[in-house]
Amino acid sequence: MKSGRLAVVVVSLLTAGASTASAAPATASGPAALALAGVVALYSPLLTADEREAVSALFVGQSGVRYAKKISVTADKIVCRVSNVDITARSCELTFKGNKQTVTGRRASEIFATEAMAGIPADGAAGSVFESLSKLNCTLDPAEIRQKAGGGATCSFETGN
């Protein structure tokens, strides 16, 4: 009888833990935030060409970026998948204000690896490894980044679907 109750408690705790992890708020700052903003900005239709160029230049370490305003890089959802069966298969689906873009190959691998660096946990299912986030909101301050003191880039997001 006691083992049956214990099993119910364990299953309840596991279920509660799983539902909490499915939409956990998280943040990234410094190099991880700049990298996350850098790989996402390339695909964002919400940014101007000047903003995309500034983010790209900051991401690759160009010190002469003269963009003055703060830059906000946002995405509704990013879901990346890498197959551990078909090791050539890798893709990411990025959603910006309802518009979806699919990225494959090396560029998807860059996004997947950057998500991992930013602390997004991987989840496996049926021969695939997934990483997903939603409500991405990164703020880059080019003036602070130019100071090279470790600041100027922050991101908030929810992990999981």
C-alpha cells in the first residue's frame, strides 16, 4: 500500500517538474546574449538593414560600429532539431510575428549551438534532439559593447515550447 502511494507521489513530482520546465523563464547576458542576438538577427524581418548590419558587425568583433541606438532583437519562437539517426539532418524554424523561416545545414547548426551556449536545454524524442525557446527579447547597446567591459547585451526568453 505504501509503495503505491510513493509511486503516485513520484509520478506527480515528475509531472510537475516536466510542466515547469516546459516554459521556464531564462536570461542570458554578455557573450552568450550577443551571440544569440547575432545568429537570430540575420533572419529577422523586424530589423532594419542598418540594425542587421550593426548586430552582425558587433557579433564579429568590429570595433568601428557607430550605430547609436539600442537594438532590440526579438522572435516569437525558435525550434531547432538535429537528428541522431540521419546525422546530416539539422534544421531550425524561426517565427517572427507569425512569419516562419526555416534554416538548414550549417546555419541551423550555428543557431542550435548558440542556443546551447545560452543555456537552452536539449530534449530528445524519436531519433532527434530538440532545443526550443519562445518570447526571445534581446537588447544590444552598441555604445556599451564598444567599451569592451563585458556588458551591453542581454536576452530574456522562455525555454521549451
